[in-house]
Amino acid sequence: MREACPTQDLAYCIYPSTSPAFRENYLDEMLQLYADEFRRLCDTVGVEYLPDFSFEALKRRFHRAKLMGALLRIMVLPIMLNDASDMENFKEDVDLSEMIKTAMSSPAAEQYKEKVYQLVKELNNEGVI
């Protein structure tokens, strides 16, 4: 547990669970919903908003968190792309490099490569990398 900018948590949630097309079409809408709900919750419990809290500030901070979210997506893709029978072969203490190596030798390897390529392309187009 730690105190951090909420955009890191948003990036950790959004990147592993959405596609580039979804983010392109709905990211602003999702961030606006978060900003609106954050303000509503603050109003409900009688807490002042964070200093400089606005939709534009949230978008700016989220942009800086995209790389962290993308890295998490790259780490969980092997898990997402392997079918349940493959997952039985993983031990509890498996390390990430072993999981990626297994994914790269599985039938899902081309799909993994394509998804990582699309993610890197997206980050490049958005000026993140």
C-alpha cells in the first residue's frame, strides 16, 4: 500500500484490460467519468478536491502514466493469451521471463508479438516513447 497519483492505478487498470481501438475511442470518456465520479465522491463526503484537479490535469497526468500501464499489459499478455490447460504448467513461483518465454513458444506467440507491436506503435504515435 502506498499513496500515489491515481492515474497510475487507472493506467494499471485500463491498459491490461482494453485494446488500442477501445482506448482510442473511449479513453477520454473513461477519464471524464473518473473525474466526474471523483468530484461527486468528494462532494458526498465533504472533502476538498485535490489541488489543480481538473479533467485536463487528469489527462496530462494519465499521459505520463501510460508507459507504466503499457508495461503491465506486456507482462500480463502471456497469461491472457495462454489457454487454461497451459496455465496448469506454471508454478506459483514462476518468474516473468519464464512466462514470456513460454508464451513466445506457444501457439499464441504471433498474437503476443502483434499485440506488443500495436502497443508500442500506439505509445509512439501518442508521444509516450
